[in-house]
Amino acid sequence: MKPRASEKTQAIMKIQSEIRRVLATELRKRDFIELSPVILSPVTDPLNHPTAPMCITCYGDTYNITQSMIFHKQLALRTLNKIFIFSPNVRIEPLDKKDTGRHLFEFSQLDLEVKGATREEMMSLCEELLVTIILSIKKQCKKELNWVGRKLRVPKIPFKRISYCDAHRQYGKNFEVMISQKHPEPVWIIDIPLNKREFYDREDEKNPGYLRDMDLLYPEGYGEALSGGEREYSYNRIKKRIHQKGQKVSAFASYLELAKNDLPPSAGFGIGIERLTQFICGLSHIREASLFPKIPGKRCL
Ligand code: ASN
């Protein structure tokens, strides 16, 4: 019997809640500490694509609304070793993103960071988390998976890895879409060229011009799942990378002030909760993964 629309929504929200529960439980088991999200700050992630700045004035100072907590994650590791946050992000995307079915201008990501970690350790952690989520949903949310009509397969670890340049060579400019559509299991894109990502991703000393970072693509055409990597932590290198990017050092003054004596080396990633829900539930549009979806260009509640 076909479920009513409200039953489908209930099932999706139950599955999303289970995703959050598994993530938090698994990370706590591994000694991660959960932090509260930061919503307002003088600095936020500049991102590598254009978004309209979202600023408000508080007590005469200008604050950004968080696009990602990357800088706060690095700074938090001066005090703690392993952290995670369910972090609401606001990104006022250009209008060409309004019909992708994968963009919301307000969403949440599970953002995590580990002191002294390598990219490969973070990739393994992510693989373990995804497999654990899928196994748990298959077990705990049988009825709900039925209601959304999703047959979930458990991906094999380790996921396939392709360098950015190989992906580009094999599949052309639109490689993200092509790889996601062609593969039945998630695929990592690694070694992204320096100019394609933000200044905080660490340059590979053994492979200059490329980064120690990664993106994960969901299979079956669900597209990008996450980005992350090792970070630039030395004050001078961070400043150099900001200059290379053509950005203003003054825009990051309050972060740089604290990074003056260098930050701890670290790696981490952020995975979008609504996109993860979309993939797990097999939803054609991301709006179904939120009760209050913010679709670019639309007036939303
Ligand atoms: N959270 C991501 C990371 O950890 C950054 C982002 O969302 N732009 O690399």
C-alpha cells in the first residue's frame, strides 16, 4: 500500500533523527566532544564559490552568519583533541542553484575536526560512519525505508579513490555528476588542485600545487556528500595562501590574530545532513529532507 504524504515525511524525519543519533553515538565512542554551533562571528568560511554575504550589525560590530565553522574548528583544537558540531550553515547561493534539487540556503552539516590527523584517517572514519549509519537504518528503520521505497546497499570499505586530475581526464568537466551517476558505491575525489579550493586546505609538500584534501561523491547520481582534508596551520603559510587566493588578510583578522603562534595541525570534514538524508532515503529533491526547506530564490518559512 502506498503511504500517505505525511507518513512519508514522518519516515524521512525518523530516518534523519536516527542518522544524527548514530553519528553522535559513534563519535562519542571515539572520544569526540560535541560543541555548540557558532551562528555569528566576525569570520566565516569564504567558500570557493560565490554566495551573497550575510552580515548583521551587533553593538556596532559586523558579524557574519556562519557559512561553515572551519575556523572555529581549528581554533577549538587549541583546547580539545577531537570535536564535532551539528552546525547550521547559511549560504545564499546564486539563483542558478535553485533547480538543482540538491541545494538549500540553510542546512546543517556534521562538522568534525581532529588534532594531528591525516586525510587518510579522516577518510577511513567517514567510511566507517557511513557504513554504520546504513547498517543501523536497515535494522532500526525497516518500516520507514519501506515507506520511502528505498533499497539500501551497504558499500564496501575502502571506497574507490580517484585523483581530481584523473577524474577530469576520464570524465571531462562534468566529472562529479558523471562519476556519481555511473558508480553504485561512493567515490572519493582526492588531490584537488590548489586554486580549486579554499586557502585553509593544506598544500601537499610532496605534490606542490595540489591539496591534502578530499570530496566524497554519493553513488546513483546523488552528487557531492562532503568536503574536507588536512588544514594549513602555520600562520605564515595561511597568510601566503590568503594572498594567493586574492583575498584580503584584513577580512580574517580576528582568526589570524589567534593563529599568530600557529594552530595545531589537523584534519576533518563536514557532511551535509539533509543531503545524507536525501541519499539514504532515495529522495529526488532535497526539500523532502527538511520540514522547513530553504530553496534558493523562494520565500520559505
Ligand atoms: N566543513 C568543511 C570542512 O571541514 C568546509 C565547508 O563546509 N566548506 O572542510
